[in-house]
Amino acid sequence: MDMAWHAQRDWPILEWGLAGRLRRDCMEEWTRFIHHPFVKGLANGTLPQEVFQRFLIQDYLYLIQYTRACALSVHKSTTVADMREAAALVSGILDTELPLHVGYCKGWGIDEDMLRKAPESLQLLAYSRFILDRAQTGDLLDLLTTLAPCMIGYGEIGARLHAAPATRREGNPYWSWIALYGGDEFTTLVEDGIRRLDRIGQQYGADARYPMLKEEFSTATRLEAAFWDAGSEFPLS
Ligand SMILES: Cc1ncc(CO)c(N)n1
């Protein structure tokens, strides 16, 4: 029996609509992102703790920049319904995800002061400034397309690792990370994001603009793949 995880069978919405088309057309970059050695280290628990800590610090700084870009999606919305949806995502990150991240870092011995004082890595600078550029110069569709690999990719990684028989559960220090991104709450967020991208795509003429959208999705995916090494510049302590 084939035990491998297939989006088509295990999470079909991943292949649906505009997001599905972009993911398929950028499969080479996508594979490098979601099957990165860092992800394998999370799955089998062999990733060195210090490497994970340095990554978490950069990821916290990333979420702040990501939230600033999301805030611009409120400004770019042209209907009150779209504004509300965008604003809900901004408060969701500020009130739920960021405090969770701070609590999670504390469990790994990283306090808030360390988070605040940490220098931004080149990977973070490149990725966040790319997102903020698309957020400032593009419209709502450019922005949501640029933000899509982040949300969908972590959702797919979470779902894959959660389901894979090869993933170590007991005694794996990274199981809580896997459970978060493979859990129901994050899964629902990703599914809402996939539907929203498709709806905005239809509204904003995605078909005619597809080459540019593909470029945005592809670049963001390459930057996600590079981001696994975001902590590598900075030794702890
Ligand atoms: C770099 C990165 N991409 C995606 C996510 C998912 O929120 C995250 N926390 N960090």
C-alpha cells in the first residue's frame, strides 16, 4: 500500500483554485521549501536545539514584518467585507499568534528581551522587504499572492509531518511545533486563505495577470526555502 502523503487525496483544497495552480506551476521551488533538511530534522527530532532556537528568534521577527504587510491588506481592500477579513487576520496575529510565539520561545529558554534585541538576518531582511514591497506597490491580489506560500507551505508541512508514520512523536522536542501547524486551527486558517485568494483572484482578473502572480509566488517560495537558514548567521549567547 502506498503510504506517502498526496495533496490530491489527503488535502485536496491544496490543489484547488488559483493557489493550487500557482503551487503546481512552482513545484520545483515548492519541493525545495517543504522538503528542506530542516523540516526532516523537525520530523525525526534530530535538529540541534540551538539551530531551532536561532530560527525561532528570526521567525518571531518575521511575524512582526508579516503583520505589517497584512495591515496594508486592510488599506488595499476595496470593500468593507474585505477590510474586515484583513483586519481580523491582523488582530489574530497580534493577539494570538505573537503571544503564543513569545510563550513558546520562553519554553525554549528565549526571553522577550532576547527577541526584541535580536539582529535581523539577511534571509529575514530579503523576505520581509520583498513582501513589503509587493504590499506597497502592488494591489490586494499581488499582496495576497506574495503572502500565500508562507501560510500554505507551513500548513502543508504541518499536515505532512502530522500524518507521516516516519515522524517521531514520543520524545520529539519538535512535536508541539508539528501539532501547531498540522492542527485544526491552522488548517482552517489555511483553507480560508486559499478560498480568499481565489475569490480576490477572480475579482482582480488573475488570469490576465498570471505571469506576474507566478513570479511573486515563486520568489516568495524561494525566500521561504532560504528562511530555514535564517538563524545560521547568529550564534546564541
Ligand atoms: C517564515 C515563516 N513562514 C510561515 C510561517 C507560518 O506562519 C512562519 N511562522 N514563518
